[in-house]
Amino acid sequence: MTASVHKNTLGTYAGTWKHWVVWRSTRNEPLFLEESLSAREKQDALIDFYSHYAYTCNYAPNTLHVWMYSIRFMHLMYEHDLDFTGMIRLKVVQKGWNRIYGAAHRKIPVTTQLIQEVYDNGD
């Protein structure tokens, strides 16, 4: 199963998985969404996670997209079915955050004029 994704993607998934682990651990909830949960309960758990890191922590939509797929991949790795296709409310939340967040926030290249302006004006 690990061969199904690129080595770099696997490393990214392993690194971003920790956010889910911390989230579930601090809430005293099982690490994996159990089969006994209804589709609505699974979706609610994912929406809670996504909303917290989106709205409270202000993570970018693209970052959270990767996080969600790392959660799905790790569930599959440990033989817990987690499919996003029927989770329409989750998709609506993701689209809403993408719209609220706006365009990608690009870094501004530092030029000598910009450094001088910061030095002179303290901006």
C-alpha cells in the first residue's frame, strides 16, 4: 500500500498525520474512526477537526486538503474504511473555507527598497 504513493507524499502524510493524532488524543477519542460510527458521526468528527484548524488556527485550504487525505490514507493503511465521496457537508465546509480564505497568500520578495522602507518607517 505504501508503494501506491510517492515516497515524498508518504513522508508528507506521515508528518501531517500528527495533527489528527494530537486532536483525537486531547479529546480522549480513539485514533481511528471506528466502523461502528455512522457516516454522519464520521463526517461530524472530520468537520470538527477541519473547522478548528481552518477557522481557529487559520491554516490554508490547500494545507488542510493534504491533511484530510493523510487522514484518509492512514485509515486505509490500518484497514479502517474512510471514504470522502459521500461526505457532502465536509465538501461544503471545505469550499466555504476556501472562499473565506481568499486567494493564495504569496510571499513578498525582499528587495533592498523594502528593507529600507521597513527601516525608515518601522512598518
